[in-house]
Amino acid sequence: MPAARDEERARLIALARYDILDTEPELAFDDLARLAALVCEAPMAQINFVDDTRTWSKASFGAPRITVPRASSLCALAIKRHEALVIEDVGADGRLSAYGRLDADIAIGFYAGVPFVTPDGHAIGVLCVADIRPRQLAPKQRDGLLALARLVESQLQLRASPARRERDESFTRLSSAASEGITILLEERVVEANNAFGRLFGYDLTEVAGRPLLDYIAPESREAVTRQLGLVSEKPHDVRGRRRDGATFDIEITIKRISYRDRPALGCVVRDISERKELDRIKSEFVSVVSHELRTPLTSIRGSLGLMEAGAVGELPPKARDLTRIARQNADRLIRLINDILDLEKIEAGKIQLQITAVDVADLVESTVAELRGMALLYKVSITTELGCREPVAGDRDRVVQILTNLLSNALKFSPEGGVVCVALATGAPGFLRFSVRDHGQGISTEQQARLFTRFEQLEAANTRRRGGTGLGLAISRSLVEQQGGRIGVESAPGQGSEFWFELPLVPAPSIRDAGAAADEPPGILVVEDDDAVARVVGIILARAGHSVTRAATLEEARSAVAARRPAVVLLDMKLPDGSGFDLVDHMSETPGLEQVPVVVLSGVEPTFDHRTRSDRVVEWLIKPFAERELLRALRDAMGNGPEPRSMTRRTA
Amino acid sequence: MRLLCADDEEDIRTILQLALSLDPELEVELVDSGEAALVRARAERFDAILLDGMMPGLDGYETCRRLKADPATAGIPVVFLTAKTQRTEVEQALTLGAVACLVKPFDPMTLAAELRGALGR
């Protein structure tokens, strides 16, 4: 019964909050036990707490304090029933014989226990009286025992130590000032929460504690939050929250390991981001409207002007032709501006998918320079190249061309007539290749350099008109470089010309190959991973360790890759765009020659029982994110033990 | 080469007419909707169809899907002319069986050549 188990977990957390188990006797509780014995005219009375394994006495009158297994405790029975339990003759009921002892030495005939309950409704212990002989409990005595149990409840509230009360108060005071929901979790259940947390989810603060965090999360996000709870990355995640009335809303949740009353716990900060999400939505809707609604009239304007300027509808008088050309050039500029805005928007929203491959940099520079020769002629500037380093970089070729084109065309525009622009390739920071573009223009002051890579920042407004730029090129370049794991910058001084540079990570030899490489090479490692960034990182780690790597982004690519060449090991992402990683495992198990290839799973989630038992080919299960050494160790183990099935182990880093 | 063009914007149709007529070998027929394009494509033989992506009623994508679903018109190469530039939209067009996606705004002086390039003739 999961509901009962849930309730029991919540009860144990409520108990833990009182921090009372295994503490020294206290006079107030001793007095309450004594009063209970007097009121009920019983020789023995106890105040007992019941945790998950045992019943423990805080106070005892007429008998020693006890610690007995929960299973043999009448108090545990009273807790389970959540109401007063009176047994006039314990011995008469055979089922209770196992319970009939206060401890090993004292068999009891009579028992009456009243659970005491926390303000949030959890019965955490029992005030009980007992006698060696069977007897009855008079109604007045029963009333007295109930009243005393209420006093135990009050005493528990008062008892919270001054130091802890202070601690709790400072948590309450500090957290009540926060607009974010703040909560502390023990075993993934809320033990403390601030007002904002209750408000956010539509609960009264008294109802918040004891519930699992997942109660506050919309069903579609529970898997993601469970994973987050397991990894505790301290990175904020955007998920859907769930209010008391069932309505769901966008929240950002950050989870951090903390210690709570000397127990490992999780601190959790929740922020309502519905407004931000709504703004994002409006923004991307706006961008999409801009994309379509501005382009349609511009198509007509640009088209009409182009036809007129070219004389397609009859020769124009010279002045009219000039004006048409001016109008057409400005329409072109507007189109470039719209394209740049859309491009930047997409890049910054992370909506572009980079196709990272090993890029032949010398070829890239030569072809980019060739493309811009015409422009150089126009500005009467010559271009030279210095290809000092020709090692391939890991990048998206088209995007690298875009960046270099931007820097080079800027340099051409801002060079004096007859000037020279030099494009160079050199080693950069360790593991990086540096592309640089040097001009002999007027140079840029330090203050101006700082603003250069932000939107719409051009050095002089007049330049915009004269040079026809949009002011977005450098911002786009910076975003693109950063998304490819590189850096961009400028070195310049007024009168000294400028050097714009960017660095991208080198691909260490042997390089990452795409699926379908030549079949005569030694068996390598097949990385089946749809996420480009993860695949790139894994590829670089493996290549640095001297492995030859093939990558497949889909199940289909993976099938053809294993068909083309038997890999030594398969590193497998479970979630692929066209199916589950296990489809590949099954496929290989059924394919002669591939049955023995060991598989290391790279997954965002823990393996389920089904996963664990599905195939003995899966020799390792790494949880993302994993450390480099962990990956290499898993691989070494997999290769060393390749043909022999091993029991699966799970590792996290 | 007989070309059928569908675009809901009259201005764009005017420019398409002028721009494509710069190529003497192109014989262009213009319609203003996806529905009309389907009717004309079934009625007569065309060598290629140029479709605007966004049109009220049947949009270009749906029109393309229906052209490809009909054995009588499935063989005619389709080229999209679209103001949208998202990679997914280009992919959508190609998935539907289009041979290429040309973007708006276009240069009227080179449109015919681009179209021929896309069609491989």
C-alpha cells in the first residue's frame, strides 16, 4: 500500500523534526508520566516514541525506560490505529501475546495508550499506562489520559531547544523575506518551508510539511525533478510546478545539498517564472511575425526595385536610376538587418543546432578569403594569409565561415585604401587554434573595445551609413564562437590598427570521424549520441586517450555504422531520436559477429530493473554528467572484459 | 519549360511574372491559392511547380503533400518560395518531397537562374 508507506515516511520525518530520540530524561516528561499513572491508578506509565524500527521511552514511571523492537510493541499498534488503545486483558487475546511485555522481564496484563499527535497530524508517540494484572479503565481515567496526552503534545512544542528555536527562527525570518519559495527536504519530503513556498503552490504553511516534493511538481516534470534530486547539480532547472488546485505553472527549481539538524538534507529554491516564460513566448512570436510579415512586403519592394534598376521594364532616366539604386541598396540593408536580428535571436535562444565536425582550417581560410576577394577589390584592400597552424578544429564549418567572413569583411571596410589585411592561423591557448584578422585601420580605444561585441554597437554612427553594416555582426560572431566552446576578442590601439581573433578547440589526432569511415581501419569506439555537445565532449576525451572514434547520431546511423565496421565498444545514449538505445543492443545481439561487442550506456537516468536485466552486453551504466576518468575507466574495463559477460555495475561521477 | 506558381499576394505574383519572364524559355502560369494550384496541376502538364509556403486555405506544405499523394501530379518537381527561414521549415518542405526551398525576399534578376539550378536544368 503505497499510500500507507507514504504516510509512514511523512510520520518519520515529522518525528525527526522534534529531535527527541535518544535524548536524556527530562523532568517535564517524567512528571507527565507520573501524573498519568496517578490519574489512571496504574503502577506503570511511559511516554514512548515509535520510529521505523523501535519503541523508545522518553519517560517512564514505575518501570525502567525501554527500547524494544517496534514489532513487539503495543505502542506501535496504537500509532498504527491512530487512536486510543485500551486492552483490559492482554493475555486473553492470543494475537497480542507477542506484545504483552514492557520489556523482556515485565509481562503486562493491562494496557491503555493514547497517541500524541503533531500539529500537522502525525502520531509520533504514545502516552501509556500499564498494569501486571488485567483490569479496566474508568471513563474519567480515560478522559484524564487523553488530557495528559494533549499536555505531552504541548510540552513537545515548548521543548524545541532555545538554540534550535533561534536557528529555526532565523531560517523563518530570513526565508520569509524572500520572494522565492524556499524549502528543506529530508528524504525528498518537505520538512521546512517559507511562506512564499506555500503561497506559490496555494497551500497553507501548516499543510506544506511532510509532503513529498513531487506533490508540488506537475506529472510531466516529475521524471526530470527526480533525476535532478538524484544528481543535485545545483544548476537551476525549468520545470512545471503544480498548485493545490491542480493548475500547473512554470517554475525554476534549484537543489543544493545541505545539512539539517545533523542529517544530510536538500535545500530547494523555487521561483515562479511564468512571467518570464510568457515574455519569451511573446518574444519568439514577435520574431516569427517579424520574419514573415516584414519579409513579405520587402519581397515586393526589393523585387520591384531590382527589376526597375536592371531596366527590365524599360530604360530609366539617369536620375531615376540613381534613386532606384539607392532605394534598392537600402532595401537590401533592411533585409540584412532582419536576417541578422533573426539569426542572433536564434543563436542566443539556443535554437540553432551546430553540426560539429573536424574542420579543415586551411581550406576554410582559403575559401573564405576567395569569397571576399571581390569585396577587397571594391575597397582597394589586399588580403594576405599566414597559415602557421593547420590542425583541424572541432566546429560547425558553415558557422566558422560566417564568423571569419564577418571579421574579414569588417577589416576590409575599415581599412584605408591600398591597405593590407592579414588572415592568420596560429596555436592559441593550450588545445585551441587561433584565427586572427589584422588590419591597419584607425584602431579602437580600450573603452570602445569593451562594447564592441554587444548588439548594435558601431564605433561611429557615420560608419553604419558609409559601411552598410547592421551592428550585429560581432554580437552574432561572439555568440557563435561561445556556443562552439571558444573565445573571441580584439587587440587594438588608436592609430595602430586592430587584430580581431577567435579561438576554437583543436581536434586531437586521431580525429573524430563520422559514421561510415573506411572499413580497413582497426576497430574503434562507436559513440551513439544524438546530442552534439555531449558527442563532441566524449569524442574529444576519447580521441585524446588515443582511441579512434566514430559517431552516430541516430539509431539508423548506428545500425549502418556497426554493419560497416565492428566497433570494439559501443558508447550508447538510451534516448535516441528514432528509438531506444536498447533497440541497437537487441539488433547487435541478433547479428552474427556483433553479439560480443560490449556496450557502455551513457544515460541521464538510473537504470531500471528492466534495464538491468535486459542484456548482459551492457557492461557499464554511466550517469551524465560523468567525469573524464570515469568514462575512460569504464571503457578500459569494457575493452578488457569485452567478450566475457559481466554483471552490470552502475557508476556515477 | 512550363512553370506553375502559387502565391496569395498579388504584388508578389506581379513581380514573379516579370522576374521569371526574363528567362525566355520559361512559360509561367500564376495562381493565387493552393486549391487553384491543385486544380491546374491536374488539368494540364507542368514541368515544375513553385509554391509559396504560407497561404490562407491550403498552405504550400499541404498543397505539396496533396500533389505528391496524387499519382497524376506526384512526378512534378516542387520548389518552395518561403519567407520563413527556420531550418525545420526547410526540412519540412524537403520531407514533403520538394526539391528545394528558395527564400523571400529574392533577387528578381537571378530568380529564374536559381530556380533552374534547383531543378537541375
